[in-house]
Amino acid sequence: MRWTLRARTFAFISVILAIAIGATVVAMGLNARNTLLEQVERDVNVLAQVLARSISVSQQLPDQMEDLMGRGMQATATALSHYVVAAEKAGESRGSIRKVLKQIIDSTLIGEIWITDSKGHAYLNAPLGVDFTFSPDAHLQPQASAFWGLLSGQVPMVNQAMQPRELDQKMFKYVGVGGVDKPRIVQVGAEGAPIQSMREFSGVKRLIGLLVGTGSIKAMYVVNQDMAMLSFHNADSTEPGGEKREKEQLARVMTSGEVLTRIHQDHVEVTRVIRDEFDNHLGAFTVQLPRDGFDKLLEQQIFHALSVGGFVFVLAGLVSLMFADRITQPIATITRAAAKVQAGQFNQLDELHKTSERADEIGQLSRVFEGMASVVGNRERELDQLVTERTHELADKNQALEAAQQRIDEELELARKLQLAILPARFPAASLCTGDARMLPATSMGGDFYDFIEMGQGRIAVVMADVSGKGVAAAFFMAVARTSINSLVRIHADPGECLHHANQELCGQNPLDLFVTVFLGILDTRTGELVYANAGHNPPYTVSTNTPPQPLPLTQGMALGVVPDLDYLTHTVQLRQGDLLLAYTDGVTEAFNAQQQAFGESRLEDLLRKHVDLSPHALVQEVFEQLSDFAQAAPQSDDITVAALRWGSANGPT
């Protein structure tokens, strides 16, 4: 289904509106959510101040009450110290004194009375009637040993903080004074239940219980600065591991001082530090608030945003539809007129007149199109006449070009045949040596060449050369180089000296700055001695029946035609009976297949190793066949030239 411009315009505007309205609704929802969370954090901040005050009161008031209780117990112990002295001087029995002590316990908050002799033995006590002796050993008596200093007079009074009694772990407070008449301990004890009740009544736990009981708070966790749980209250049952996770979160907040606000499935959770009015850390707490009210307010905000967005979307859709019609209808008119122009109906554009009367850009476009259609109509007629004339002229010129191209092709074919004709057709006749060679140019004419030159006395010169570049220029330079080497080698029998003089001649007649790499070897067919020089060419291979192919050692030498006055070294090798010499140009090793892989030296060496027993003619044929199989349909990139000769065999076919 193809969408019209009207439909695409309407769809585009509608999508943009939907995205904008959706983004607005999301932004409004997020803003409402953040506003509600900020309100929750403000309420929790107030709660933190209340908790800080409650913790301070719960810590100070019971301590003050315990301090007052300790002072009263000190006064009682002092009075008892004087009473015992007076009673004993008056001759009262211990039983009478114990009755008085029992009456004091029954009528006051005092729960225990212990009076010792100078050795710490409690000979008067009530109401327990336990035989007890105070000891200075803190390991033996962790609680009672604190009063031993009263016997020695080191301390006049001991006011011990309320703690679990060693006897039964009840919370007790003990206060003791020294004796009046002699060293002794007068100790009184009072049960700490009233003060403990006061701590619980005025503490955080009661406050949290009241807050959670109202239903506005689901649960609270409170810890002090030592991470000890001061209070925990949950309206529901605690989930497994919940208290442990909350303590880990509280520890994190205690360390960083941050405020953590998280929204869970059924509640909003805020964790923060509790600080007093001096900004000291008193602890931390987590409060969990039910999400019912939070979700309801958030849903109301989102509903209002969606209602407004839906109304705006419908209204804007109607406006965009009208806008799309106003844009697309004139364009459709211009499109129909363009179709008529395309069909060659340049005089049937009456429907454009109404559109051209518009004062906006579409009217301007219509007027421009009318003028363009008139111009195109006139040019169409002129073009038809001109095309007819040019067609006749082009046909004449094509005939002339075809004739010229045919002459060029004929001349190039003739030049190619002449180039191949100057190369030796067969290897010179020699009693102990056979040879063969072949050159395949990459284009009509190539730059490679080979040569076999009879020098008399059984000597044959072997030349393998490669001119830079391809085509006509390389072919002419090849002819010049071959002629120069062919004539100079008859004068200078030393290959290095011959290449030196050939380089001089080519440097003097090289207007195109071409160069040629050359291998020149002179073989004595009677002895198998090969003297050679190399001017930058690939070294030929020598192959024996029992040894792998080996390239001839390189000699120092640059390609001919580059730099004048160069010297070239001559080397000598001794061929053995049946040895094969293969010379080639880089078109062999640099032949590429369709995958741009080169034939390479390793494949050439494998070929020589497998076919060492072939005649030179058959070996040259095998090289070209394997190159063709390797390249397949890939075009030939360079001239290919191969020459092979074998020494020490009977003269045979080449």
C-alpha cells in the first residue's frame, strides 16, 4: 500500500504530537512523583527531629532519676552506718538490728542492706539472710569487688550504676559507704524496675508504637550510633531477613549521611540519620509509609495529564488534517500537470490557473511550473529537430571511427607478429644441449623478450629480459634493448662487460625513462660452464635429478637504462650432466587468480621438482598450462616469458 503525501503529512504530525503529548504526560507524572517524594522526605525530616528529641529525653530523664535515687540511697547508707554504731554501742543484739533493717526495707524503696566487719564479711544483712563476704577479686566478684575500697578507706562512697544482679540477673542499683567507727562496708541496694519502666515509657519504643498504631506508618527501624537496635515496630509480620537488610541499609546511611528514598510494591521507604540540635549523630532510622495515599494522588495526576493530552491530541489531529489538505491538494494538481508535461501535452494545463492565483509558496511554485512547461515545450520541439540532425552526423562519424579502429587493430596485429618474429623460433643446434622458449604478451604488444645467440666454438648466449610497462612503448624499447645486447655480446664475451656497454647505449636513447631487467648467460655446450651477469632480473633456477631447484646466486646489478656508468659482476657456475636451467620473467610468479592470489615462487619450485625429467619444450608447455589452470578466468596482468635448456643430453626436439 502506497501512502499519499496527505496521509504521510497527517501521520507525521500525529506521531510528533503523540510523542510530545506522551513526553508531557510522562514529565507531569514524574514531576508529581518527585513532588510527593519531596513531601514524604519533609514529613520524615520532621519525624527525625521528633525522634532526636525523644532519644535525648529517654536518655537524660532516667539518668537523672537514677542519680537522684543514688543520692537518696547514699543518705540511707550513711544513716545506717551511724545507726549500726549506735545500736552496737547500746548493746542491741544482731537479731534486733536485723529487725530494724527489715522494717527499713519494708517501708522504703531499699531492697537489700549489707553491713560487713573489717574483713568484708556481711554479718548483718536483710532480707536475703545469705552468708556473703566481699572480695577484692574482680574475676571472682565482678559486681561486689567494686566496694572493697571502702574497707581500706581509699574511697568514701561507691555509687554503682544500675546493672543485672549477679545472684538472679535482676536490675539492681547498689550504693555503699565506709564505716564510721571502723573499716566496714555499709551497702544498700534498690531494684531498678521503676527506672527501667520510666526508660521504656519515655523512650523511643513507646513513641514508635504510638506512631505505627495510628496506621499512617507501616513500620520503623531505629538504631543508635553503635548500630544497636533501639526499637523496631511493624504493623504486620516481619518478612524473613528484613531486619538484617534494614540494618545494612542503616549502616550505609550512618556512614555516608545521605537520605535514601525507595518505592517498594506496597510502601515508600525513607532512611536517614538522626541528629540532635548540635548536629551530633544520635543514630539512624527507617520509616515505611503505606503507598495507598501516595498511589492515589499519583494516579489522579496521571489521569488529569492523560485527559488533557487526549483532548489536545484530538484537537491537534483535526487541525493537522486540515493543514495536510491545504498542502497536498495543490501539490496533487501540480503533479497531474507534470504528468501531462511528461506525456508531451504542453498546452493542456488549464487546471493550474487556480493554484497559480495563490499568494503563498505553492502558488509561486505553480507559476514557475507553468513557465517551465512553456519553455520545455519549445525546447522539446527544438531538441527533436536537433537530435535528428545530430543522429545523421553521429552515424557518419561512427562509420569513420570503425574504419579507423579496424586499421589500428590490423596495424597492432601486424606489429605483434613482427615482435614475435624477431624472437628466435628455435634453440640453436648443439650436440650436448637442448632448449626452448615462449613469450605471451599481456596486451597486443609486450615488453618481455628472450634470445638464443650462437657465438661460435660451441658457446650459446641466453638472454631473458623484462621491460618496464606494457604496450607499444615497451615493445619499441624491447626491440632497441634486444638489438643492443645481441650486437654487443658478440663483441664483449664477458656478460658483465656486455651489460655495462648495453646500459650506456640504453641510457643515451631512453626519452620515456623506461628500464629493462636482463639476465645474460653464456653457456659452453662442450664443458657445461655457464658465465652470467644479472641486471636486476629474477635469477633463473637450476634443477638436477637428485637436488631441489636452486636459484642462481645473485650478482650486483641494477636494471639497464636507469643510471649510466654502472659496472656488472660476472659469475661462473658449472652445470652437471643432465642439469636443467629455467629462466623466466616476473609475469610467471606474479600471475594472479580471481582471489588475487599470486602463483608465487613456491608453486614454480614445486612444478620444477615434479617435472625435472621433462624436455625443455615439454617443461615450457607445462609451465604455461599450470599458469592457465591457476588463473582460470582472471585477466593476465603482465607479460609471461619462459626459457628452458638442458645440458648434457643428446640433441633432441626443442
